[in-house]
Amino acid sequence: MDGADPLLNELCSICHINPPKYRCPRCSTRTCSLPCTRRHKLWSQCSGVRDPAAYLKRSELASESAFDRDFNFITGIERTLERAEREVENRGIELARGQAISNEEAEDAQSSGAGHKRKHPNKGLVKGEAGFLRGAEAGHVKVLRAPRGMSRNKQNSSRWNPKYKCLSWTVEWVSATGTKTVRNALETYPISEAYDRALPRPKQERLGAESKNEKEIPKSDSSTNPNPTNTDTPAGAVPATTTTESPVSQLAILSDSETVEAPAGVPETKSSEETPELPIGPHHDIYFYLHRPRTTTKKPVLVPLPPQAKLAAILRERTVLEFPTIYALPDSKEAILASKDTSPFILEEEYLRTATPEELGEQSTDLEPEVTGAEDDESGVGLQNVDEKKVMEVLKQDLFETVS
């Protein structure tokens, strides 16, 4: 018996009687039997499940056991997901809120007798999203959808506004310093008004502009307007002769000519008549530019916008990535063109002038008339009216000294 007795640390850490046979995957506690293992979990509040995020040395990572642990962890997740999908399908559990199925999938489910079971939950649209897409299509706006769950997709809260019968666009405003502000605006708002609502000016600056207008308006209208009432206009607004001060009255006027039809109705807009081009100028010393996505240049491609233009007009026949991005910069179009080599931006007209048809994603059919009409060019030779016999004689003279 001298020296034959095992040490205490060589025995089971629970009963201290038998030598250990098992090791806890979670905390590496050594036990000898199933009762001791259960007692260990109860006493130590241990789950007994291996921690996949536990720290391992670099030498331990490059081993077969570490590879097996990672493989078992991934396959375990896959088995859990498959089990959950089968459980949902067998029990007919409804999906999470915010998901829906298309009409085709609903008809397939009814025809197959599946009841309310949804086969493809990831292909559904969020409530209100279908109306937005129909309204964008009616307004001739191509919306490129980001993958679901991406930040751009989460920020998009563009919806069809049933009250004003128009789209409420999510607009991303980017300042000269790179600061981004995301706000919603009705498509019937002018860009200047949408910008003022998203980024209102400080109160002192706004009051100073109003007082300046109060001093200027009576001087110009004192001789023609005998009743100078309601002459106070907000900063940047047009005189009181036009009805564009209040958003409600503005919507009432614009809805007769440029409001998009409701999604459930006709998918075409009423604004088929041509409108005169608006001048591109500053709004409170700020110029607006629409960002053109999916370009091959590293610089953002910008489209100059007039401040009086409405969102529905500037987005027509345009492509947006989830929602439009508008830059508010202190530099004018001419200033960007003058410093195009050093400017961090490039205008659309310059991009279209320098880009190739392959970069623009267009076919080169526009270049075919120039190639086929090369016979009239001084540098080319027309081969349609060339005599073949004369060509053969010239070739023979080049090959032989004398022609037989």
C-alpha cells in the first residue's frame, strides 16, 4: 500500500473515488461516470457544450482536432436549421412578421392543398414594398435592389403615400464634407424644399433671411400693390403671386399634372406633356447634383439639378440604388468642369464623353454608320466601285517586272 494509492488530482473531481474517464467539453472537468457528469453540470451550472469561440493557440488551430471541431460546429448549425424548417412545414407555423409571398406562390400553395404554408419566405416583400415598386415603375424609375439585410436595404423606407397619392422617397443627402443624412420626401416636393426639410437652417440664419425679404419686398411692390398684406415669405421662396408656399397647396396643384397614379390603377403617369427646362442655379449658395450609380470610374458621377425641379421629374428615366442620392455642394457645374483634374467628382456629360460603349454597357450599333460611310472619307478608299481587272494588273506589276 506504500505509494500504491492514487493522488487526489488523479481521481474523479466529483466523487474522488474512481479514476476519471470523461472530460467536459465546456470546462474540461474530469468525471468517472454519467451520474458524476450530471452532478457536475448541476453544481457548476455548466452546459457541457463546447464553446466554439474559446481561445486557442495558433499551434492548436493547425491540428486535426481543431478542424474536426469546426466541421462539427458548422454541420450542427445546418442540422438545426433543417430541423427547424421541417418543424415549421409540418406544424404549419406562420413566418415572422414583415414577410409575405407573391400571388403565384399563394396560388401554388392553394392548388397543392398546403393551406397557409409558405414555401419561399425569403422571396416575399415587406408590407408596402410592392406598392413602392409599382409606383417607381409607373414613374419610369429603375430601382436596383440591394441584398436583403444590407445597410442600404435597411435604410430604404420609400413607400407609396396613400394620402397624397404619390411616392415618398427616401433621399440620401451628402454634403461637401461627406456627411450623409437620410430623410423621406414626397416626390412632388421641389429639391430645394426637400433639402430644407431634411437639413433645416439655423434659426438665426432663417430669421435674418426673412427680415431681409421683409425689407426688399415692400420696396419693389409699394407702387403696384396697394394692399401689401401677407408679404412675408420664407427664405428662398418665390413671391406671393404663385401658390408654392405651403406644401399642401403645392401638392394640390402638382397632383393635377404630375402625380403618379395609384399602384392599383393605371401604371402610367399623366405628365406626358413637355415642360420647359428649369435653370440650374444655387439654393442658399448650394448646388444640387444627382448621383449616378453603377459607373466604371472611381469618382462619383454627378448630374446637375435645378433647385425648382421636383423629385418625380429628376428621377424619371433614371436608375437609383434602392433610393436616390443627392449631393449638396458649394461648387457650381462650371467650377467642377474647370477643376475636373483635381475635383473628387465628375459630371455626367464628361463621363459620357470619355467613357467607351463597353463601359456604358451599350451596344456599338451607333458606330456602324460611321464605319459603313468610310468611302466618302479622304483617308479611306471606297471599294464598291473598284475595277477588279485593274486591281489584278497592279498586283501582277508588283509581283513580276513585266506583265506577260
